[in-house]
Amino acid sequence: MSAYLPPLRFRKAIVAIAIIPATIFLTSFTAFSEEASLSGELSIVLENDVFFRTDRDYTSGIALFWVPTGKPAPGWMMRVARWMPWFPEDGIIRHGYAVGQNMYTPSNIKLPDPPLDDRPYAGWLYLTRGIAVETDRQFDIFAITVGVVGPASYAEQTQKFIHELINTDEPQGWDTQLRNELGFYITYQRTWLELVKKTLIGLDFDLAPHLGGTLGNVYTYANGGFTLRFGKDLPHDSGPPRVQPSVLGSVFFEPTDRFTWYLFVSPEGRAVARNIFLDGNTFKDSRSVNKEPLVGDLQWGIVLTWHRYRLSFTDVFRTREFETQAYSEHYGSICFSIGM
């Protein structure tokens, strides 16, 4: 996971990074399978800059999503969601869970005392509870996320374990990471599905803009953008799931009896008021940097669906998030989903 990995080490890194989500997946699959009445869709998202042979800034994110089917959404979630003045009253209602871990590092992990103007070391371990309402023309998501920032996130142990497996540089500066802090944020986003829908050279094309916002001590921002899709038999969704603050996609997907695919591109802009991984701890002294108030993402990728399986890859370019950041961010996101 260090910069400029040679091909063999790069392959080892991919295998090592896959161990954690694969273990989570197998454990969860076994647990879910033991209860015959439990059905739904399980997704694993792996995001990492190792795909482009860097090891800095947002360097890794792992998330597991579960969307049960055949069970109604909790009443309290609907009541809380409807505090949002625009949340729809009718439509197909789904609910789900996510658990994940993110890690952030400065540009040089060999230094035990990184420069004060570089991104602080930080980890984020979280649980999300969400609800979504889908109609013919729009898709609304409301979610509550709680977790912990700091040593209790176990990001240090995770990164050191992976680096030991691939026999590369051990990160030296985790003693300077952000301190323990309980974190939370609420998220609301609306996507207008198929606002434009056309057929070009025998393939489908559509445009889906979105607007949303997040409020909490971890993230506070407003976001907006759109997704263009082009492919064969486009499903009724808003793209694959990704890790926040990236564009929110659809965890749920419709299984198909044939092979389908589509390409997508999704630019998004965010006006950021709070990012704990740059601003530092809320109530304690910690390292921090001066964040950029406006951040943009440009994402493109491919989604493949066959029967009850979905596989996607997303290439993400992110503009500089803080004033002294030397490089824009570039990482990849893989998502594998299975319907059970």
C-alpha cells in the first residue's frame, strides 16, 4: 500500500485488503443463512487508493450493507424520516443497515511526527440505519449514522495488519491521530430518476440529478450533482452504493434472468461546513488543517448484473479537501452484491 508499488506487491495488496471484507461477508452470509426466513441483499464495498498505487489522505474504506426484504420498515424510522418536509408519503419503502470503517493518513506514513500542515491520521468505525422510498420518478434516502473516531475505531490496527501482510512500510505516525470521540450525522438525499431517458444506437441512456445534505459533528455539508448512465436494459436505480461523503447510490437492486450492464459518470459538488477528519476533534485538542469549503468529485464506472449478483467498479477523482494538500485524491471503489 505504499506509493509506487511494484506489480507483485500490488497484487499482494489487493489480496490482503480483500481478506477483511471477505471475512465479514462469509461470517454474515453464514449468520443470515441460519435463519431461513431472512432474505434480502448483501453488499460489500471496498474503497482504496491502492488501485492507483498511492497511500495517503482517504486511503481505505470498507463497508457492509444489508437490505432485508419481506419485512416492513420500523415505524419509528418512518416517523423520524417524515420530519423531513419533503420526504414522500407513498412509494416502495425499503430499509437497511451498514457497518464500516474508514481510515485517513498523511502523505508520508514513514514519519512518526508528520508535518502539522498535512492531513491528520484518523479512523472512523460506524453503523448506519437507513430508510428509502422509491417512486416511478424519484428516490429518497434518510439515514442516521453513529460511530467513533480515534483509536477506538481500530483503523491503526487494520492498516498495520495489512501492511504486515504485504510486507511494506509500517505506518509510523498513528500516535498523532485524532482522539476518541463519539460521532454522528443524519443524511437526506433525493434523486430524480430518469429525468431524461433516451435510446441511442440501440442502448439506453438516462440522467438522474440529486440534491442532499448531511448534518452532524463528523460531517456537515450540502451536496448536489447528477448521474448519467448508458447501457443495456438500465435498472431502476441510482448507481452502485459507495462510502460517504461520496455519491449515495442504491443498495437494493432488481435481480434479472439475463446479463445486463451499464456505464455511468457522476459529478458532484459539496459545500462543506464540517469535516472532523480535517477540522479535528470537536471538544478536545487535536491536529487539524484548514479545509477547503468547496469540494468536487468526478466518478465514472461500470455496473454488471447477472441473475442475483451485481458487481461494480468506480474510479473516483476528488479535488483537494484542505489548503495545504499536495495532490488531488484518486481511489477506486469495488462493490459486490448478492440477493439471498
